[in-house]
Amino acid sequence: MRQKSHDLQYLETLYRRNGLTKLEENEYWKLLKGYQGEVQFDKFCRYFNEDLTTMDDVTLQLGNSVTQIDKLITGKDILWLADVKNYQGNYRYENHCWTRNESIFTE
């Protein structure tokens, strides 16, 4: 079961106590929306074939560089890396380019 990040838990506690600055509140909503997107993706992944294994929130470090992968999905001869985003809008893939609400998607 997916866990909320420590940052999200901390900001959530302060939010409930009305103790967030505007900047902290913006970060809280961003982290919450991201967490909700990951939970939705987890539900989607339950429909995978049983031959697949998933790992959540994998953190890798090489030297001073750290990266976090939302979900690793492994099969017999394949590995998928999933970086989950919870963006809303009208998406389309056309001419090797993603658009959202008729604008080129760059985020």
C-alpha cells in the first residue's frame, strides 16, 4: 500500500491546524494532487497480468545525484519506469508531440 511522503504528512498536519504560509499551502496541494495521481495509477496497475511485479517509490543515488521513480514494473524480459503525473485537461498526441488543451505540453 502506498504511503504519503513525509513532506506531505507534515504539511497535511499543518494545513489541518491552519498553520501554512501561502508557499507551503501551494506545496501541500501539489504534493496531495501528486499522491492522489499515484494512488489512481496503483489501482490501474492491479489489472496487470500476474506475471508482472511492481515496486513503488524507488529511490536511486549515484554520487550526488538522487532520483525517485514512482513505480517500477517488471516482467520476464522487460522493465517499465513510471513517473506518474496528475495533470488534467484535454490531451492529444499528434506529430510526435503531446498537447494539452490545444497547447504544446512541456511540463
